[in-house]
Amino acid sequence: MRTSRGVRRSGQAGAGGPITAFLLVWSVCFLVQPAIAQTTGQLRLVVDPGHDFQVILDGAHRMQERVLDLSEGNHRLQLWAPTRRIVDTTVYVRAGSSRELVVRLPYSAEFLAHQQEVKRFRERLWLNKALPTVATVGAAAWTTAAYLDYRKAGRQLRDDKDLYTTSADPGEIAELKNDGIPAHQDDFRRSKVMLGVSTGVFAVAAAYTIWSYRRADRTPLPLFDDREKVRFDGLVWLPGPDGRGVWAAGLTIPLR
């Protein structure tokens, strides 16, 4: 009988052991969780630009989070986005509170210089296309005018010859033979030469214009070397295949 009761009591104690342990752990977590929550604060990052910025927290953690749960105290933030400068600031986070940090990342000096370089590049391309185009248009106008003069001179010469063969007036025939036809023949020859010269100039100008357009289209845009990105990458130790790393400092701007 004693043995039976002893076994029954031992079984009851064994069944209650896991339940007691679970209740104990749950109680500890329930009591500790508010205490942990009271030691952290929330920091919301409102950054311009807001779509692709990155932040390094306390010189160790690189992330793209907009909301940070941080322990109470000062925290160093280094923010960067493509084409922008690094902003380095320190923020105090109060436990149990939430605050916003508004930051506008200024454009980097390299990006502004790149914008000016691209602007000058596009202006050069425009000139390289515009000047030959203007020359070609002028040559085309000259060729058109020369052709009209050539056609007019040819028509005049034909009229003189027709009149010479059909006229019955001896004085008119003599005038055409001595003055009219020779003069109009000279005009026709000059207009023919001018048409040939203008046509040649137009052909050269058109060929040069086509070459200029093709050359301009094949010329690549200036490349942007984002040195701020290199500096930002160096703020956190990122070992490469050879085990080397780079450290670089950013711009410090106090924010309130």
C-alpha cells in the first residue's frame, strides 16, 4: 500500500513539473517584456530622397530601414543616397518615446560637376549637328538658285536661236548674231559652272552632316563616378577577396 501511494504521488509530481516550468517561463517573459520595451525608443527616418537612401547605425550596421528601434542614448547615423553627399549626425533616443528625424541629403559636388559636364557635352553635340546642318541647308539653297539661273539662261539661249532662225528682219538677225546670242551663251556657261560648283558644295556638306550625326550618336555620355558611394562603402568594414578594407569619413552636419 505504501508503495502504491508512493508511486501515485510520484506520478502526480511528474505530471505537474512541465506545467509548472511553462507557467514560470511565461511569467518571466510577461514581466521582462515591458521592462525591455521601456529601455528602447523608436526613431523614424524622413529622408529626401526617400526611395533609395541607406544608413549606417553606430558605425557598424548598414541598413535601409525607415523605422529603427534603438536603445536609449546617443546613436550615430550616417546617411547616403546615390548622387548625394553623406550626412553624419548624432541623435539622442529616449526610452519609451518615438521621434522623427528629417534629413535632406544634399547633392554631391561630383554629381553637380557631372551635371555641368553632361550639359556641356550635349551643347557640343548640338553644335556638331547644327552647324553642318545649317551649312547643308545653305548649300541646298545655293544649288537651287544656281539651277534656276541655269534653266533661265538655257531657255533664253534657246529663244534667241529660235528667233534667229525664224526672223525675217536683217537688223534683228544681225543684233542676235553679234550681241544677243554671244552674251546669252556667256550667261549660260557661267550658270552651268555655278550649278556644278554649288552641287559639289552641297554634296560635300551633306556627306559631312551625315558623318557628324553618326559620330555624335556614337559618342558616349560622360560617366558619373560616385565617389561618395565609395566613401560610404568604406564606413563599414567590408572585406574583399584579398581581405583588405577601406575607411572614409563623411560630411558632418549637426541636425536638431
